[in-house]
Amino acid sequence: VIVYDGIINNPISPNRDKVVYLTFDDGPGRYTEELLDILKKYNVKATFFVTNQFKAYVPLIKREHDEGHSIAVHTLTHKWSVYDSVETYIKDFNDMNNIVEQYTGSKTNLFRFPGGSSNTISRGHSKGVVSAIANEMTKRGYVYFDWNVDSNDAGSDINNSSNIYYNVINNVSHSRANVVLMHDSANHRATVNALSDIIRYGKNNGYTFKAIDDSTPIIRHRVNN
Ligand code: ZN
């Protein structure tokens, strides 16, 4: 099931409803261990879209995997130049997936585009490149996810744990799969601070938390380039 632009109803399986998929992009980083401690405390599984940006923390991919979270590729470098061509994108992707394999024992088929598949910054690098990458990666058996709930923790609420909390709890819905965008790179202290309250809200309001896997409804934006 592929769901574009957060269209709400998923008639396929009621078991897919009332589910929150917490996703963390851009790490591992300085706050990842603390975040993992919280997830462990509440027995919540999440999904990490990993990078190689903060080398000292990259081995935490092993802990993420060992504790039952899903590991997916975000990008090796998180530089917009990955959008220079399909080839540069796939090289960056494969380099990161090799690191994933090094720490988890296997490659992943899941990924998230830097900036999401709807990003328009890539236009300045190569016209149509996201569409071309999406086609090529799909052909190769890879599956990308965007999100339908944005915590805005990489936007104006980066330092505001209260806003991050409300951005999540006011936008999750019982009637769909909720894929929540959050971050665990260098500057996301406020995300860690909001996490326990988000989990408690979810558990108190009938939600279950799951890691993304092959049965998860695929939440995507519209590609804009
Ligand atoms: Zn990112």
C-alpha cells in the first residue's frame, strides 16, 4: 500500500491503524544513546534513517539494530550534491548501506531522501533527478518513505520541546498509519526532551508504536523534481 500526501483512510487492514512509526533522521549523533534509553524504558520500537555525519557515533547503529529498531539509509554525507545525478545519489546510498551492513549484518531495502522526496532544492542540482532516482531505486528493489506527521524539530521548533510535543500529538490520527519525522543529529536536545511525553500520550490514547518494516503502509509525498 502506497499512501501519497497523507491521505487518511487505509481500508486494507484495521491492524495498520492506530499505529505510530517514530522515525529519526540524520544520526547517529550525540543524543542517540539517550534516545535509545528512553525507547528501551517504554519498550517502543522506532526507525532510524542513518547517516555517516558524526563518525564517533556511527557504531551506535549496532545498538539501534540490536534493540529491535529498524535501520534504514538516509545518506552518507547529507550534502545536497547527492542530487547532482542518479549516479552520485546511488553511490552515496550504497556507501551508507555498506556501513549499515557492517553494523547490522545485512543491507536494508529502506531509505529516505535527504529533504524528503518532495524537496525542491534538488532542482538546482539536476532537473528531474528525484523522479529518476525513485524509478531506478524502485527497479532495484528499494523502498522509500517520507512522513505524514512533522514534529518540526528540524524547523523553527528545533529548541522547543513543548512545540515538538504538540506538533506530534495534534497531528497523529487513529484512522491511519502515522509516520512521524524527528531527528537525532547534533542539535536535537529538545527532541529527546519531548520523546517521553510523546510516548506516554500515545500509549494513553490507544496507539501502538512500531518500527517500519515491509508490511508498513508506504507514506510518501509527491515528487516535485
Ligand atoms: Zn536529513
